[in-house]
Amino acid sequence: QAAHYLATAQLEAAYTVYQEVLATSPDNQQAHAGLQQLAEKYEQLAHRQKDDIVTRLALLEKGLTAFPKHPGLLSLKQELTKEKLMKQHESK
């Protein structure tokens, strides 16, 4: 069921199902792999939102909730945070 949600871009539903699986079976490799795929979907979505830093950061946070140590999400979050701070500084 989670794979279906993931394939149809129902990302929050997929996350919920994967979490439910891991609650009863913490070593379930399919659920762990699914969370990694979910994080990658959020990373892809964040890359597509070119002009909206706030939306991009929100997508990254959702992805990091699913997979906290995902290197691509962490790197992009750091990059966008710096960009956001620079824009805030420029607008002052």
C-alpha cells in the first residue's frame, strides 16, 4: 500500500504507512528503502520549486522527517538556508 502511495505522489500517506510498518517491524528493509525513496521524492520536488525558497525548505523538512540523514536533502537544505539568509540580509 505504501508503494502505491509513493508511486502516486501521496507522500504523506506513504510516510504514515511506512512508519506503521516500522512500529511493528523495526528491521523491515522494504519500509526503510521506502522511506529513502520518499526522501528522494521530496528532494526532487524541492529542486523543481525554483523560485520559492520557503516551499523548497518545507519540502526538505518533510523529506528529512522520513530520512533524517539523507545526504542530498541535507546538502540542499544547507544551500537553501544560506541563500535565504543572504536574501534576507540584502532586503534590509
